Amino acid sequence: MSATSATPDDVMNVTSVPALSGAAKLAEYAASKAKRQRREKAIELVLLAAACVSVFTTLGIVYVLVKESLVFFQAVSIVDFLTDTQWTPLFSDAHFGIGVLLSGTLTSSVVALLIAIPLGTVIAIYLSEFAGHKTRETLKPMLELLSGIPTIIYGYFALLFVTPLLQKVFPELPGFNVLSAGIVMGIMIIPYISSLSEDAMRSVPMSLREGSYAMGATRLQTAVTVVVPAALSGIAAAYILGISRAVGETMILAVAAGMQPNLTLDPTQPAATITSYIVQVALGDLPHGSIGYQTIFAAGLTLMAVTLVFNLAGYWLRRRFREAY
């Protein structure tokens, strides 16, 4: 056969090589794509499972509280639970008025928020609008260190330092009182409010500030009348977090407030809160399954309901005043 001649079989063999190579590459690409999709699907399932952990945890907590609380309310009328003015579940003459614990919880929370909200907001305005970069980077981490101090240390600080100082101003102030516990609790909450509020203010576009300056407003006027309203949804979320933190605080109140169940809104008196009572009963001195033991679940369910109300209010405020830039 000459060099210039070729049979039909030779032509078919030569032309089929690129075709086979292209089909192999296509099959390899399809296999790689399927493998990548399976891997991405597995990662998606892992992330979904991680996201569902908090949901399942919340459902588990609600299930335990509701289940145990139903056992409690089979023995105690829910009307007495909500309307009785005494809380003596561990006495022979037992009373189960949750309002006594709610009064202590709300009083201590109000005192704490009267300290934390104004100071936290002022600090946030300063860090966001007035402090220089170096000052902000120095003060903010130092401020956030307050949230890392164990709460029982705050409790002893309230009992051994703040209470004696207050007794110099109010000589009749008892050694255990809600006022000192609430003041120290407010100091502890300041970083939560100031840090989140400052982040919300710094997210406000600079164009709004520049427009305010162009109209002749000062930095303070711009901060108060432009930046704060624009960041109101984030600031409200910080307030709600602070409220939830105050309502759920335990050790400061257990150490400094006295754990005496008094139906009073006077912060100068000792009082018991829901969380401090749960600590008192959960020490293991009561037999499991007794009515006294079941009270901690009813009290916990009440506390969770109060916290849920505040969180729903915060969600509504974020939706109502949210600004999109």
C-alpha cells in the first residue's frame, strides 16, 4: 500500500479517536459533578443539623417544663398560683403565689435597667460618634471584659462593697437588699447594651451623617437626632437582650438580695426572685417528685414565658423600626 492511500477502516479509526476522547471527558465531568453535588448535599445536611440543635434544645426545654408543670398544677390551682400573695411552698402551711417571686424579679430588673440602659446608650454613642480609632479599640475590649467576670463575683461585690456604701447614704438599709444587687447587675449588663448598640450605630451609612453636617448640625445633634433613630431597631434589640439578661440573672441576686420571699416593689428590702428560688430548691434537699420540688418547674415555666414576651416585643420592634440601607 502506498503512503498516499488509505483504506476506509483507517479513516474510521483516525476519526474515532477524538470522539472517544470527548466522550470520556464528558463522562469524567459528569462523575465529578455528581461527586461534588453529593459532597455539597452532605455539607448542607451537616449545617442543617447544626442549625436544628438550638430548635431541638428549645423544644426539649419546653417539653420538660410543661410536663413537670402539669404535674404541679394537678395539685395546685393555677388561680391560686397566679393570685396568692404568699410564697411558702416549703412550709407546712404551703402557699404558691408566684407573684411574690415575680415582684422581686421585676424590681431587680428595673433597677438594673435604670443603670444599664442610660449608661450603655451613652457609652455606645461616645464609642460610635466621638471616640477616635485608638480610643475605641482600647475601651471597647476593656468594657467587654465586664461580661466575662463570673456573676458570683459580682454578687460578693454587691454584698461586701456596694451595700456598705449604700448604707452610708441609707442607714436603715438592710444587709440584704434588691437595690445593691440591681445596681451591680446593671453594671454587668452595660457591655451587652453598649456593644450591640455601638455596632448598630456604626452600621448607619456615613451619608446620613454627612447630610446632617451639611445642614449645620453638630456632632451631638447628628448622633441624637440622626444616628440613634436610624439604628433604633438594633438598639431596641440590645435593650431586649439586656432585659432578658436581667430577668434571668441568678447568682448576684442569690448572694446579695437575701432570697426572702416578700411581695414588695421596694428595692431597699430583701426579696427572692424566680431564679434565686430555683437555685435554693435545686440543691437536692427536697425529695424528687414532691410538690415543693415541682415548684421549680412551674417557676421556670413562668420565667420562660416572661422572657418570651420580651423577645417577642423585641422582634416586633425590630420589624417595626428596621431601616434598610
